[in-house]
Amino acid sequence: QVQLVESGGGLVQAGGSLRVSCAASGSIFSINTMGWYRQAPGKQQRELVARITNSGSTNYADSVKGRFTISRDNAKNTVYLQMNSLKPEDTAVYYCRLIVDKYIYWGQGTQVTVSS
């Protein structure tokens, strides 16, 4: 069994920064792609924010390019999302999604609120 624990969300003013983290623990042989998704208030679907493969390749949603940076620490089985120049429209619950040993796991979600 694999557990994901997210941390780092919170309330920040527009233009500010936050970093969210997601640490995996348990029975892990390998972690392939690690990613962050978000679900904005009133929206039913989660959207991809950023993801990073085990080779370090990254891709980002157009709305966050140049402001957000995804990174991973393989020794700690942890993925990070550094969010700079935050905007009110970034307000959402942020979820990490990991592919571990070919299985998909989701974090519990962490709230990020950006005030104007």
C-alpha cells in the first residue's frame, strides 16, 4: 500500500508565493510520472497543472507557465510545486497524482487560496 501526504497549501495575497509538497511512502519500487492537478471552486473536473517524468521532463498548463515550477526528489519520493506570482484564479484544491509501480495514486488535496 502507498500513502501520499500533501502539505504547504494556505492563504496568500495575489503576487505572493507558495510551495506545496507531496510525499509518498509505503511499498514503493519505482515512481514514474509525478504531477499536480487542481480543482477550482464550482468546477467538477480537475485540470493538469504540471507533471514531471522520472527522467526529469516537465510540462505545464499554459496558464501557469513561467510562474510555477515542478520538481522532484527521488530519494525522498517527493514532488514539489513552487508557485510564484499567484493570481486569484489559481485558487483551487491542489492534488498530487503519482504513478507508482504502474498504479495511480492521488493525494488528499491541499487548499490554495489567493486573495486579490
